[in-house]
Amino acid sequence: MEKQKVVLAYSGGLDTSVILKWLIDQGYDVIAYIADVGQDDDLMAAREKAEKIGASKVLIEDIKKEFVTDYIFPAIKANAIYEGRYLLGTALARPIIAKKQIEIAKKENAMYVSHGATGKGNDQVRFELAYYALNPEIKVISPWKDQSFLNDFKGRTDMLNYADKYGIPVKASLKKPYSEDDNLMHISHEAGILEDPTFAPEKDMYTKIVIPQDAPDKECKIQIHFKDGIPIKVVNVKENIIKTVPLELFVYLNRLGSENGIGLLDMVENRYVGIKSRGIYETPGATILHIAHQDIEGIAMDREVMRLRNMLTPKFSELVYYGFWFSPEMDFLMAAINKSQEIIDGVVYLTLYKGNVMTNGRESPSSLYNQDLSSMDIEGGFDQKDSLGFIKINAVRLMAHNAIVNKRKKNHGYSI
């Protein structure tokens, strides 16, 4: 009887390596899929490891360009930031990983897909919602929610013993007693010793950036050019460096952010499943873009459009975090956000220095800023006497409310 095929999202770490062997033991023909989203891993070594464990095929898919243009840049356009702080580096990578996995499953005639996300975290939701949205007929094997798997593996010790039994090589776990998720946009550190919210990590934990205290005592000045809310060019005038290709542009901003200690965040957030989680994030390039994009909007975006878009941003961010990238509500929000960005063009001038991104100026061909109107020295086309009526009209309801309050105080002898 022919074995059923399953495409496993494989990272080469302990969990997915054990899951790969476990799926084989369950009688599946396992195709190991390694998504290259810019993580600092030896993907060739991961391929060899998967082949040694017994994968029938190992596919390494380079999806970095699409990650930047179709996921990171749209999030920048939306000013996406979860709970006011997190730039969504892990959450944004999950839908593109899942999308490619579903494409592979179709190509390989596989009825099943699988992942190594736990039953307590956000990633299980992100992966599986994407799977079902992209292919309603797909069957998902989620080992950490499978009772037979849970019977065999009650914790990390059981997995290490299993790996030892079957000769599965694992990285030393004592050096980094916490988990990490790395991609082109960021690296996250969580769990293990970081579950103590008072634990202050040592600086050797950080791998994408130097801490601000150790950054050079030297300013780095750059220009970021935007077209329709998308970064199209980065210029370092002093070093005569220009980047225009999206992936190269983003990698360069990552380098500059890394060197200047930009993008470090330590926070406790609310997972979708209802658990609070402490995470430490390093997000250099996206932090620079986020600040620059907000600034160019300040000069080029209409006030009422900005007000409405700012109402949508928290919902957009929540949908990304919760895993609803492929959903009708996301399509609706994306259309509105894209419309808001149609004339967000121009240049932002920035200084990077010891963890700070400082705006020095901006200009835009779509500028709504009128220096004469804004000036305190030039009368311009604005008659200041018009403000008399403007203020009186806006004060009508305030005066009416205050009259009622005072009347009730007088009649009843109490305040409200």
C-alpha cells in the first residue's frame, strides 16, 4: 500500500527533527520543506540532517524577496505594530511559509501538511488558519495536539532521549536556555530563562544588533525615498551607497540598524490563546522604516484619511498577529490601506545614533504642508480673525453642557 505523503515545515531544530522521525514511524512518506526567510541557519546542514533522519525529499525554498515585497512592506504601509510596540516579525513570516507549503503539497500530491508549533503558542493558529484558507481540503497533522504524540513526549527530556535513541543530532541546549525564531525581519527570544519577567538578559543574547551602549559614538545619516508608501531607495551620501532593489534595500537597513543598536524590544504581550508571554525582539531595519514611513505620512497624508487609517491600523496588526492574513477582512483592510498610500511619496532624512532613529527633515511632491499658512510671521492666505467664529461654533456644546451641569448643582445640591 502506498504511503500517504505529508509536507512538514522543517527547521532542523530538535522539535521538527523529532517530529520528522515520528511521522515516518507513523507510516507517512515525509517531504521536509525548509523555508528560507533569511534566518541565520546552515540550511544545507538542515537538509543533510533531514535526509539522514529519513525524509523522502528535502526542499529548500528561497522566499526572502516575496517576504519583503508582499509581507514586510505592506505591514510598513499600514504602520502595523501589535499592542503599540511589536513590529510583528514572526507573525509576518508565517503566512508566506504556509503559502509555499500548500503550493508544495499541491505539486507533490500530498494530502497532509504538518508543523512543529506547540498547542500553547500563536504559530499553531497562524499556520493552520493559513493552510485552511488556502486549501480547505488539506489535512493538518499537528503533533503537539495529538494525544499519541503527547503520550510519547511529555517534555524536552523525552525528545532528547528519542533523538539519542535514533541518532538524531541536536544542538547543545545549555548555551541558550531559551527559544529563538529568526528571519530577515527580526529575531525573537522567549521561553526558558526568559519566562521570568524580571530576568535581565546578558548582551551576548543579542545576535542581530549591538546594544545601544556599545554602538559607535558616531552619527550615520541616510535618506529613505518612498513611492505610494513603499520604500524605493535608501541613500547613504557619506559612503556613496544607494540601494533600490527591495531585498537589498532591506538587508542594508538591517545592517545599518544592527551597527547602530536600533530595534531592541523587551515586552510582555498577550498571545491569541489568552496566555501572556515575555518576548525579546531585535528588529533593526523594520524599525528604521516604521519611523521613516510615519514621518513621510505626516507631510503627505490628509488629516481625515490619516485619522481613519489610524483606526484601521490596530485591527490590521491584530489580524496579522492572530493569523488572519488570508481572510476577507484582511483583503478589505489592505484595499483601504493601499488607497491611503497612493500619494505618500517623498524623502525622509534620518540620523541613526546609539539606538535612536532621529528625523532631520522630509520633503514630498505630494506635500500638504504650506509654509506660508503655518507661519507665525507671514499672514498668508489664512485670516486669523476667522478663528473667532470657528472657536465659538465649537464651544456651543461645551457651554450648553456646562449650563446644564451648573443648573443641576444649584437645584439638587450635588455635583455630577
